[in-house]
Amino acid sequence: MKRFPLSTLGAAALSLALCGPVFGQPAGTFTLMLDAARKSHNAAIYERAMELALQSRNAEGALQAARAWKQAFPQSREANRFVLQILVALNRIPDSAAPLKTELELTPAADRGALIAGLPRIYARASDKKQAATVVEQALGPYLANPNTAAAAWSAAGRLRLAAGDTAGAMDAARRGHAANPQAEGPALLALELMDPKQPEAEVMVRKYLDGQPLPEIRMGYARALLDTQRTAETLAQLQILTRERPDYPEAWLVQGSLLVQDNQLPAAEAALKKYLELVQAGAQNEDRRRGTAQAYLALSQIAERRRDFAQANAWLDRIENSQDLLQAQNRRASILARQGKLEEARNLLRALPERNPADARMKTMAEVALLRENKQYQPAYELLAQAIAKDPADTDLLYDQAMLAEKMGRFDDMEKLLRQLMARKPDYHHAYNALGFSLAERNQRLPEAKQLIQKALEFAPGDPFISDSLAWVEFRMGNSTEALRILRAAYKERPDPEIAAHLGEVLWTLGQRDQAQAVWREGMLLNAENETLVETLKRLRVQP
């Protein structure tokens, strides 16, 4: 009969054992085994009795055996641990308080921090999250006040509060843990998870932790959090620190290289991506590394394509082996063909991609739409999206993309109609408010309404530099150039982007600050010399930056 590896079972595994298939073990065997354990005072036989109960899916019997074992051997951490785990697996959370306190007391001081850090995982399956948080926090009482364990204890309490939906309580726990030890990983990780524009204190805690000797994983996590909020310049700064402190940390090189490609810093991007490939090819491989390698090849192909070295671009793509990654590679190949004037061949390449499910079909459609849009074939792209929307009317992203194509073609009534439909279907879709508001401002029409729309977008996405750019453009159109300049400077500092550079330069130019305007435009050209807004602005103002 197969034995359960009880020494490694946690609450989740015990829950599965208690609720899994019946092994057909006679109930009498368990009773005899437990009686033998009591008579012989043998810990191994107590453990076997508990095993038999688990195999028979006899929850109460397993708990009875574990408790009897604990009673016979009061200082046995293993017996106490099983009592705790079985109670949690049975969702008897209040009853777990006593064995939890005992477990904390019996654990050596050197190991107690690890135990405390693992408590949120032990109680993760509790149905009443608030109750679990209360029970654990009460058990942690002495350790919350102990300087040696406060950081870990408050971190565990904070994670349980967060699981219970108490964000404010989790923030308070992070604050207390950070105050106890600003260089402890637990409070920093909790603060990182709590990072939000509406809760700036969480980011302050993370940054203070990073001022010391942080784990590279936490700095990488912070960089990803910055990237999620489109704070690209700050993301790059963190990645540069990380690659300087830990040049053997591959993922930092990959993300850094990908961002540098976006910023058109091609030599630096190429060096970073090749460094990533060098590191991962010398180390152990896993699924994340495989995907990262494919991403690096795709980015290097994009760099070669921008240099119009199409042979090298295809050579990088040829190194990609996995079929899923090959889908992205085909997208890249199609782009290369289009740049060589072979648009129909490029479209056929995308259409030939396999469709295993609806997600594949959508991906193919979006890839072809993007290809047509990049090559200014707006009408075919618009029609392709119309076909996709007819198949899936609930796809709001397709509707938004169609509205943006309508604007490209000068069909502003159609654009507004589509965006109004989108707002009605999904009132929090902030891109729709921003797009319509900016379009009205760009055409110098209904400016008060345009401003209201953009402010509505900012309510859903506060601090978004691109929406701030739209707001500044409305202010500029309304004659509020000083306010527009203030907003644009902040947006450009947050997100150096060629389109924001175009608008900032024009406002500076209008205010007579022409040297500053040309300096901003030159920066924008370095970011992307082909940006439509920037090129049109310079042409309209007859400026050579």
C-alpha cells in the first residue's frame, strides 16, 4: 500500500488526502493501530495510525490520531504540526489557534522567521479569510512586538489581511514591518504588492528598502511595477542599477534591451539582448528562459529590420524553434516583407498561420490589421476589423481599433459613433474618452466637452502621461498655454515620447522659447524620427530641428 509522505505534507496536501479517493482501508485497522500506539508509546505507530485514517478519508480519525500523538509526546513538533495542518485542512480555523501558538513556541529561533513567513500559505485555503487573519494575528502577538521577528510577523499579518480584502490593514502592517526593519524583505515585498498611484506610501517603502542591499528579485519586481504604469525612464534606471550590481542577472538584461528597442537606442539595446543570450545559454534552461530567448531573437530581428538589414533580421528569426514563438516570428517576417514593398506577400504569410482556437484567429486578424495600419492601408484594415467585430460584437478592443482607423481616414462622425458605443458598453474604458477628447481638441472643436472627456479618462487612469498630454493639448487649444506647458513638462518627464515631445515643442515654440522647443524636438527625433505627429508638427511649422 502506498504511503503518504507525511513529513512533507502541508494543509493543501492534507486537504486533498482527506477529500480524495477512498483506498478501502478497514476502519478497524486504524482503531487497532491507534490502540497499539497508545500501549507501546511509539511515535512511529501513532504516525502510521494517522496515515491509515488519511487513506480511509477518515478526517476525524486522522485528527484523533494526531492529537493522541501530540498528547503522548508534548514536545514533538512533528505531531503538533500535523494537528495544525489537519485542522486547517478541515477549515476548523478557530481550533487551529492553540497548535499554531505551540508551533511558534517549539520552533527554534533561527527557523522561526521562515515559519512565520509561510503562515499565509498554510492558511491560504481557509474559506473565511478574515477569521484566518484574526487567528494568525492573535497567535503572532508576542512576535509582532519582538524586534527580531516584527518585520516577518507584520508581513505575514499584512498578507493575510490583504487576502481578506483589507487593503488599508495590509498597508498598516507593511508600514509597521518596515518601521521595525527597513531592510527586511517581507515588508518590502508586501509594499511592492500594494503599490498603486492612490497609495504612494507603498512605493516610498519599496524605494527605502532598495537604498540598502536589496534582493535582485525585489528590484526586478519594482522595475516591472514601474513598467506596468508606463514609467519607462524610471524602469530603465532601475534595470541599469540592477545590471550594474548583478551583471549575471539575465532577466534584467532582457527587459532593458526590449525597452531600449522601443526608445530606438539600438546599439545599447543590441548589447543588452546579446548579454541576455550569453547568460541564459550558459545556464540552466526552463520555460521562462525559452520564452525569453525567443523574445530576444525577435527584438534583435527588429533592430536589424530598422537598420534595413533584412537578411540579418531573418537570420535572427531562423533561430526561433518553438511553434508558439514562431507565430511572433511570422509577424516579424511579414513586417520585413512589407518594408521591402511586398505587402500582399506579407498578408498571405500571416493568413497562412494555423488556427487552433478562436484566440489564434483573433491574433492573426490583429497582426494583419497592424501590418495594414503600419503601411497606411487604412480602408482594408477597417474592413478587416468590421468582419472580426461581426463575429464577436463584445470585443471592445476591436471596436476601439476600428474607431482609431476611422479617424485616420478622416471619418470623424464614424469614429465618434464607435467610441460612444464603446463608452456605453464599457463605461470605464478610459482610452475611448481620451481618444474622442483628443480628436476634438486636435480639430479645435467643442473644446469644453473635449476637456471633460479627457478629465473623465484621467479619473480612470490618474497620472497617465499620454492622457495628461491630451489634457495639455486641450488647454493649449483653449489659449491656456502656460498651464499646457506645465502639464506637458510633467508628462514628458514621466514618459519621454516623440508625440509628447511634438506637443511640448509646439507650446514652447508658440511661447517664444524656440531654442528649448528645438532641443525637445531633437530629443523626440532621437526617440523616433518616423513618428507621424512629430514629423507633421515640424513640417507644419517649417522647422528643421
